[in-house]
Amino acid sequence: MSSDLSALLSATFYEEGYDHLLEPVHQRDAAARRHLASLDVTLYDAEGKPLGAVTVDPRQEVLDLASLVHEHVTAPGRVMAVFDARYDERIFPYRPHHYAYLHRRGSPVPSLYYAVRAALGGVPDRIGATSLNNFENYLFRRRNFAERYSLLLGNLSRFSAAEAQVFTYYRGARLTQEVALGPKAHVEVPLEGRRDGQPLERVELKAVFGLASYVVGRRAAGGDLVLFDHLFPYFK
């Protein structure tokens, strides 16, 4: 890789039955110079097995993720799509972001628009990390609008396993779940919407390095997604 190029590693999750469109670049100038230098997309199953890889024309404005998945997977379940984007800092004064559109085909539930989650994919054993030092959280509305909540987590590291703790808060009560992920593996962690009559207020994720992480909410009837949003880093 050229020393003149910077990199952005990010990921999202595809589920069968959804239109899922991704906009690799959201800003352009009159000369159309604000495009990525390169964009590689790799697909992984839940165990971290690669399902397919493709190099995308960096000038392409919209990527059909559903079509891309079906080109490589016959009967996809949940698939993690990892985006390795390279860009010239002289053109992008800050890190570019990918944005996406998500809608279940034939569903009356409104479409979801979200920012694709950037992640570190670090190697904690090589940098001497000995504790969970990456903190992210998500605050829920006081009035819940989904019957089922969960946390989608993906480990973008090539070689390192990832250990994480998921904390959920219910007005004074806190629950803890331990999660372990192999390289490029991903999992959906269920979150209780209510606990002893109290609604879910916050979810907190702690890991050695940044994971691909999304909070999702689903309707009990049919399982339509009504929430798909990433967690936000914070400092204690």
C-alpha cells in the first residue's frame, strides 16, 4: 500500500429478504475527484469463513449489497460484509464514511438509513493490551418502539480472537454478558427489552479493540427491523 494512501476499515451485516444499498462516498466536487482510491469487499459467515471477495470500482456511487451477497452465497443467513477502503488524504481532508439504506422487501415498515460502522480490527496481543479498554454505548428512548432488541457484533481482526463484555441497564439493575469471537466471526447477542418491569435504558460494550457493532430492534410479529444503528465511543 502506498504511504500516500490512508485506509478505512468498516463493516455491516446483511440479512436475507432486505434491500441493502450502500453509498461508498457521500461527498463529491465538480471535478469528481472525491472518490476512493480503491474499495475491496469481503463476505464472512458467522464462524469467520470467507464466502467471497470483490474489488469494487471506487467511482461507483451505489453498491447493491444484497446482489453482491447472492453472487457468492447460495442460501445466506446473516453475512458480515467488510469494506477495506483506501483514499488520498489530499483529496479527503477527513476520513470518508459510507452510508446505507435498508428495507425489508414488501414490508410496510419504513426504510432505515444508517452510517456504516468503522472498526479497528486490532491485534491486542501484539500491542501489550491486557484489559478491556475500548468503551462504546447506546441510549434507548424512554418509550421502546421495538419488541425485540439485540446487538450485532463482528470481529474484523485477521488473527486475534476478541473478548467483549455487554452490559445492559434497567433503572438501577445491570446485566452482564460475556462474548468471545474468533477472527472475522460475528454473532447476534439478544438483549432483554424489559427486566423486572423496567425498560432497557442503555447498552454498553467493552472490548480490547473496536468491533463492528450495531444495535438492532425488531417487531415481534415478522421480525422486521425497525432499528439499525451503531454504538458510540465514550470515555469514563
